[in-house]
Amino acid sequence: MRLTENFVDNEFYCPCCRKQEMTEEFLLELQILRTKCNFPFKINSGWRCETHNAKVSSSSRNQHTAGCAVDVSVKDRYKRATFIKYVLESGYFKDIAVDKTFIHLGKGNKNQGIGVY
């Protein structure tokens, strides 16, 4: 089922239970980011149930379980730079972490910031 212009529900499914409970607000902001980028990016991890989250994250108050975080993949280095630029300009994503293989975007709060793994 289509959730936004460019995203469908199965992109955000928990691999454990095949459910997704992303918030509408988060999906809207993610779509705004996708529209600005004008190129696709892969959702590596979207919503997570508590069981799956416990297996993959040490954080008990994870934004993935609240439906307001994703891990995405942008392979091309120039597109990756453009992606990060638009993420920072958006002002919505306050929990940003850049890894070699993915970029974590979370709604976060004003006390969170950018991290590099």
C-alpha cells in the first residue's frame, strides 16, 4: 500500500513481525526530503517491534519502535552529500547518525545532534 508519493508500506516493515507503525508526521517529513533530493534512497530499517529492537539495538527508548526513525542507504557519494545537506536544512530530523553503510534519521529532540559511527 502506498503511504506517500514515493514510499510504500513494506519498505518500513519490521523483519520480525512484518508490521509497521510509522507516524504520519514522520512519513510526511521523509517524503518532503525525498522530493527535495529528487532521487530515491533505500530504507534499510523502518519500524521495529520491541522484540526485534532488543536484538539489534542497545537503546530501550528507540525511535524506531515509536515510528519516528529510519536507517537509509545512499550509495553514490555525491548523492549522499546532497542527502545529508537536505537533512540538515530540514530542521525536522534532530537525531542524525552517519555510518559507512547507512544514515540514521530520527525525529529526536533538541538535545540530540549529529553522530558519526
